[in-house]
Amino acid sequence: MEIALIGDKHTIHGFRLAGIKKTFLIEDIRREDIRGVLKDLFEDSIALILITEKIAEEIGSLLEEADRFRKGIMPIILQIPDSGGPLISKIDPMRGLIKRTVGFEIA
Amino acid sequence: MAEILQNVKPTRMELLKLKKRVKLADKGHKLLKEKRDALISEFMLVIKEYKDARKRAEEKLKIAFYNLLLAEVLLGSRDIEQISGITLRDIDLNFMVKNIMGVSVPIMKIENLVRRINERGYGFLSTNAKLDDAAKSFEESILLVVKLAEVEESVRKIAEEVEKTKRRVNALEYIVIPRLKATIKHIEMRMEEIERESFLRLKKIKASLEARKTR
């Protein structure tokens, strides 16, 4: 099974050097095509979709929407930091999850 | 007081049935509570793992991007782009599903990810050692990223299940069981009422029979 990546130029160059084939340069995709790209990825036999945090923030609602195409447990979407490092301003999505699940925050 | 179930006739049969249901609900409630606690303790373990994995992946990626930047400075971004076109290959990601207390969590494995320098497919004349470093550190960071994805998904799945179980426990504890108990009480009172009524009726009949006899 394959890994796919949606990212900016730097991220894509890096991961292509490591050998990942299915890469999508975000500047190449028109905004209205993102939905189609995501759908294709969900239908292909792709196990893991990497998205840089910045892009994920931009297209957050589309990601949630795409989640409905998911059959079973695949594919997994993971947000990774881009060349600028992890976004500090962003609230960790896991934080809210922990609070809701356990009832309090764990340091 | 919780509201009572509708359409229940106040008979002994119904009462017995309801008592059985309360017993079952109690048992289910206890089991679900245990499941919830077990899941939460599992969740704590996974969370710890997740934080660790996230940190390691982010650190490795930082190094990787730094190496890439250096390579780009030395080679120029057009060259990097070209080179990144020939280092592609099929990545064999092994995807399996593990079951933790009824929750399916993914297990992913990649083999032969980190390549030797001469396996990457670019020439050495027009490239430099920094490029090798960049490629190598990206290959290593893929390993960590995949691990992170696995753990993060586990966290999500377990959290989902915890929430579901919690909701069920609460529904049983605060709605189903009180409702059943209230209905049982209602039936019991109703039956006592009927008993009293019939007792009174017997008394009355007896009295009127006596009255007729003496006449």
C-alpha cells in the first residue's frame, strides 16, 4: 500500500527524495479540485495521507467532508509540520479529545 | 422521580418481567463500566506513546528540512526538483488491523525504507553529501511519521470508543434503570391498591349478605 502527500514545494521535494511517489503540490491544485483529489485518494488503495499542517488548516472542512468516503480504517490522514516547523498557534486537536475522553487534561 | 414506562399493565407477570430486566440492566451497567475504565487506562498508555512519537517525528523532520535546505543552497532548487524526480520508488507499506478490546487500531510496517547511497538513483558527480543526508533523514522521518500516524489513529479510535461506552453507561445509569425501577414501584403500588379494593369489596359483600340474612 502507498503513502500520499499533499504539501508545499519543500515538503514535496524532501519526501520525493525519500521515494514517495504520490505527491501533490498544493500550488498545482486549484481550490475547487481539492475535493476531487481527496476523493481519488480515498478510493485508491492508499494507507496514509500526509498533509502539512498549514494546508490542513486551510482545507479543514474539506478534510472532514472527505472523511465520509472512508471505508473501514483506511486511509489515515496525518498532519505533519512543514519546513517552518510545527505550528505553535494551532491548538493541538488531541488536547480537546483527551479532555472529552478522560474528563480532565493531562499535562 | 423518573418517568415510568408506557403501556405496561399492572400485573404480576409484568412485574416479574421488569424485575428480570432491571437485573440484566444492572449487570450490563457494571460490565460497561468496567469496559470504560479499561479503555481509559488503555487510552492513557496510548496518549503517552503518542506524545513521544509526535515529538520524535517533529524533531526528525526538523533535521530533515534543515538538511534539505542546505542541499538546496548548494545545488539550487531546480536541481533538487530534478533529482527528486528520479529517487521515486514503490514504497511497501504493510497495513494490518489490531483489535484492542473491540476497537480496531491500525498497525503499519514499512520495510527497506532507508536506502544505501548508491540505491537512490542519482549520480554523484553533480550532487553532494548534503543531498545524501537530506534523503537519508527524510527516509528516517517517514518511519517516524508512519509510527506517529499509527499511534494517532489509535488514540482517535480508542477515544471514540470511550465516548460511546460512556454514553451507554450514562444512559443505563440515569435513564434506563431509574425508569425500570420507577415502573416496578408503580406496578407494586397499583397492585396493592387493587388488593385493598378487592378486600374492601369482600367486606362490603359480606356485610350486605349478613344484613340480608338477619332480615
